[in-house]
Amino acid sequence: MSEEEIRNLKPDFSRLAKITTRGVCVTSISSSDEYDFVSRLFAPAIGIPEDPVTGSTHCCLGPYWMKKLNKNSFTAYQASERGGFLKVRVIKERVLISGKAVTVIEGSILDS
């Protein structure tokens, strides 16, 4: 699958919602020099049709692309409607991720 195909996917969310895993991730090497790979994550079964930018997915994508590209540091782009860039670095059994975050909810824990 190419980056263009990833960007132009029009998923059938009702069919995807029947999949019992947390979500479905698609990824491709980038056609741009700006980043190494692109991805999208669809998870309608857990109430997230498409996640805008997903750190946990990149914890899996880092090791995957490390084996494919024979390097351990990447610039990634999640090509959702909002989209976002991430820096991903694999160090032994750890994956370090950085990027710009968006707060979507705030809360506090109260003592009982």
C-alpha cells in the first residue's frame, strides 16, 4: 500500500466495528522526505472511528519500521483529517515518542 492509498482510504466503519481487536492500523513508507512513514488508525469497535494521532500505535510502528528500514529513529505522520507529526525512537525494548499534544479532556481524582 502506498502513502497515497493510505491517505485516500474510505473505510467502511460499520464493517470495521465488527472486528474484535482494539483497532486496525494501516501504514506505508512515506513518499516525502519530511517523514519516514505514514499511518492511520481506525477503531470504531471502541467508539473511535479514526484516531487523529495515536501514541500507542506508534509504539508498535517504531519496531516494525526499525526492522524494515534498518534504523531506530523516525519522523512519522498520522494522516487522519486532523493529522499530526511524531518523532519515534526505538531504544532496546522502549519506544520514545514526542510531538505536539492536544488536550481533549481534563479531570482530577478525589480522595474518598
